Amino acid sequence: MDKKLQATFDRLKKEQSELNSRMLKLAKFCDTEKYKELPEPDRNDLRIQYNIMFTYNLILIKRITSMEIQVAMNKDSIKKNKKVK
């Protein structure tokens, strides 16, 4: 993997990890009495926020997986080209 692609990959992995951590914290908060005491509009906003975070997390995972597949395919292609020569 070239340096630019590696930097992008590392940034995506870090962002996904941080987002996942924030999602877990929000999910835990939503199971507390403090959450239940919030006004309904605030609880609704937090549910919407979690759902958006969840969707964004899926997109990050998809991008990371796509990059991993691309790198694996490139490695296979290089191995095959070396065998042909």
C-alpha cells in the first residue's frame, strides 16, 4: 500500500474506532435514569443522533473493507505477474 493510501486507511480506521467508542457511550447513557428524565424532544434528538452515527459507522466500515479488498487484490495481481515472468 502506498503512503498516501496508507494514511487514508489509517485515518479511516481511527475515525471509525473513535465513532464506535462515542456510540457505545451514547448507548450506555440511553440506559440511565438521567436519560429517562430528559424531556421527550431531547431523548428523540439523541435517538436520531445515534441512528445517524450508526449509519456513518457503517459507511466507514464499508470504505475500510473496500480498501482492504483493493489492497489484497493488488497483492494477488503482483504475485501472479511475478509468476508469469
